[in-house]
Amino acid sequence: MTVNIQQAKASLSKLLQRVSLGEEVIITKAGKPIARIVAAKAGQKKPQLGWAKGRVWIAHDFDATPQDLIDAFHNSPIEPGE
């Protein structure tokens, strides 16, 4: 169903009733669609922030490069620029 802004303002409650029955309503301005009204999905959950708090940790030496890796680079048989 398509209605212009004035029609939507005048009959919003009726339009919402139709939407609740599964119909989609397009609102137009100067003949061009600008909005769509659809029924909300029941039971749709919002993302919950902080759900991993206390479950994730980063080791104190996370950024430290192991000495054996540093030694491997310094003792590499490949010369720089090859």
C-alpha cells in the first residue's frame, strides 16, 4: 500500500493496524517513496553490551617478542637487500 505524507498523518492509527496484520505501507513525498512501515519482529533482541566482560583477558607480555625469534632474525643467513 502506498500513501502520501498527508494521508499518512491523517490515518496513522489505521495504517499501523494494517501493518500489524502483515501489510507493508510505503509513504511518498511528491510521488517518490521516502519511508516504509513494516511490522516489528516479535522477540527480536537488542545486542547486549558487555556480555564478554571478565571472560577475555590479554597477557601482560602480549606485545613482547620472544628472544628466540629476535635471535632468529639477527642470525639469518640472508643479508639485507637480497
